[in-house]
Amino acid sequence: MIQQPDRKQSAQLYEEAQRHIVGGVNSPSRSFKAVGGGAPVFMQRAQGAYFWDVDGNRYIDYMAAYGPIILGHAHPHVTEAICTAAANGTLYGTPTELEITFARMLKEAVPSMDKVRFVNSGTEAVMTTIRVARAYTGRDKIIKFAGCYHGHSDLVLVAAGSGPSTLGIPDSAGIPVSIAKEVITVPYNDLPALEAALERWGDEVAAVMVEPIVGNFGMVMPESGFLEGLCRLTRAHGALVIYDEVIVAFRLHYGAAQTYAGGHFPDHAAIEPDLTAMGKIIGGGLPIGAYGGRRDIMERVAPLGPAYQAGTMAGNPASIAAGIACLETLRQPGVYERMSALSEKLAAGIADGALRHGIPLTINRIGGAFSTHFCDHPVRNYEDAQQTDGEQFALFFRLMLNQGICLAPSKYEAWFLTTAHTDADIDATIEAADRAFSAMK
Ligand code: PMP
């Protein structure tokens, strides 16, 4: 029998939070709405791979704050960099040398970016790539893939995707139909659908936007030839290719999905995008976003060009210093291999437990990230992910939480390993999953 530990303080804080903060949370994904509701856990402290909540319960963290915390919480090198930056002034409103250092580091790791710009979130980075693509092509429409999340700006909050290609229906109130009409959604991993959409609207399309490796309906790899075909078809219609690498940049290796080798993309030149958006990990846990790409396209941005984008907080010394410290740590030999080995062991242990207890489970694992889909079919697009059992996931989520294992409260989110997780954490998590599956039968 798995008992719920005492979480009275969290429940009380949730009551209070709801009086002052919409829904009690500052991002809807933090609420427990998708896993049956109730009070989310209020954390008080985090160190390495662990959280402690306000009631004193300890958790092993596999959320990594939805991706950024790849070194675990309060990593000493990052913390020191932030403290040093803060002591020298947190915001200047002038350029600083550190921004050049960091831009160079990103460009070296992701050579398709001739020039970059720092912003404050993944949302901003993506939103701006679209503006730049529109400015460059003089066209208005974009094509995106169903289930890919690109932040909360108007244009990309459209996922609607029944049928091979659908003109946008907004996923949020407050988005004018006139804007949603500029978005065409097609299923991921479906080149014929993309081709059909381009045939129909191609000369109006500014860009095709994609998560080159998906992190937002679980982890999903592009099938062989998908990105190559996407780049070829898009360019044949005079549109730009935009990669949203906000989750995957520096998650799988020291670089982005577009430079990921491991036998996945033998011909990197064939999958190079025109523009790339990043965020999350590159801020070392502080707010950041970045976008970059081909010189002639990026030079359309103000002050060089007519596409306007600005930011009071952009390139702030603390975020930049944290990002540099994070990447310096990730660049050490063996870092990604170790995370991937832990993730492989954990995913195998969980899969084994599910099998033994007769619970259908599909695990999609890529390096130090994986997703657990309660279903007996492969998950290669959003429709597959939608057809997984959300109630089973919710039950599993709570049974794990009650044993001190913290997952993101949504069946669409991934598990993220960090450099702070240990073999003992993995063993404890596999045992907890086994007890959870046993209770679910
Ligand atoms: N793009 C992708 C692929 C994302 O996963 C996210 C956030 N989960 C965003 C963009 C938006 O980033 P942010 O939350 O920093 O605005």
C-alpha cells in the first residue's frame, strides 16, 4: 500500500495562492489539472537531484524544471557565476563582453547560426524567428506540426490537427481568427502531408517551424529522411526552415538536434535550418532565449534591418554568466554519456516493471531524456500521443509522487536526467515504479 505523505502545508499554501495568483500557479503546466486536480506540491529547497517540499518530504526530481536544470539544482559552478555576476550589477542596458563570449560558444556548437540574438524566453525566441522569416520572405503564413509546442505567442498557439492539413483553429481564447488563419498544421513525421500543404499554400508560406526532435508530446524522433525531406520541400517553395530547439539544444549532446550524430543524422548539411530558436538549458536555470541563423537573414533584424525586436532584460549579465557556466560544465568529457547511460538503465528498469505487471507502456528514449506513454502502440506523432491512457498516467504520477519521485504532471512531458542523478537514485526509482505498477493492476 502506497500512502500519501503529509502534505498539509502544500495544501494550505495552495488555498492561499489561489486567492492571489491565477489558479495558484504562474504557469498552467504546474497545476495538477491534467492529473486529476488538487494541490500541487510547493517546493521549498532544491539541491542536486533532489527537492524538499514545505512539509519536509524529499523527492528525486525528473522534471529538471521542464528541461533547464540539466546539472541538477544549485550546481556550484553555476551558482558561483550567478553570484559573481549579481555582485557586479545585474543589468546594465549596455553591451557587455560576456555576451560575445557566449554568442561565440553557441555558434561554435551550432554552426548554422552565423549570428545570434539573446532574448528572455523560448517564447520570445520562437516568436521572433517567425517575424524575421516573414520580414525576409515577405510572406505571412507558417506551417507547424500538430502537438509541437513553441511557446505562448499568438501564432504558434495553434495545434489543431485533424485531417492531413488543417487551417488553424486557435488553442487559446484571445487569439484572433485572422491570426490563426495564417497557421497551417500538419502531422509530425508525415512528409506527404507537408508536401500537400506546401503545394496548396507554398507561395504564401514564410517558414516551416518544427521541433527537430520533439519534446512536447513525449520524446519523439524524426523518422529517417523526415528532416531531410522537410528542408528540401520547404526550400523548393521558397520558405525558410526554423528549428525550435528550446528543449533539445544541449540536452542530448554538446550541441543541438541539428548537430546530433550517433547515427541519427549522418548528413548534417541536409538538415540544417535557416533559423534556430533556443532557451532553457542555455540559461543555466535563469531566464533566457536565443535565436540565430544565416547571416543574410539575421541581418534583417534591427538595428541592421527592418524587423524589430528588443528587450530591456535581454543579454542580462546573470543569465549570460549562468549560461556560460552551464555550457562549460556540459562540455567536460563523459557528461552526456553518463546521463544517457543512467537514462537507459532507468527506462529499461521501468519498461521491465511494466511488462512484469502487465501494464502496456511505450517508452521513447533519446539520450538523457525519455517519455512514458501508457499504450501498446508506438508513438510517432501527436495523434499517437493523444491516444495514450491519461488516467493511467495520472495514477502512476501520484503513486510515484507519494514515493518521493517527482515527474511533470502531464502525460505529454518527458523525464529528464541530470548530471546530479546517481545510480542509487535510479535503483530507487525503478523500485518505486515497480510498486506503482503493482498498485495499478
Ligand atoms: N519551444 C519549445 C519546444 C518548448 O518546449 C517551450 C517551453 N516548454 C517553448 C518553446 C517556450 O519556452 P518558454 O517557456 O521559455 O517561453
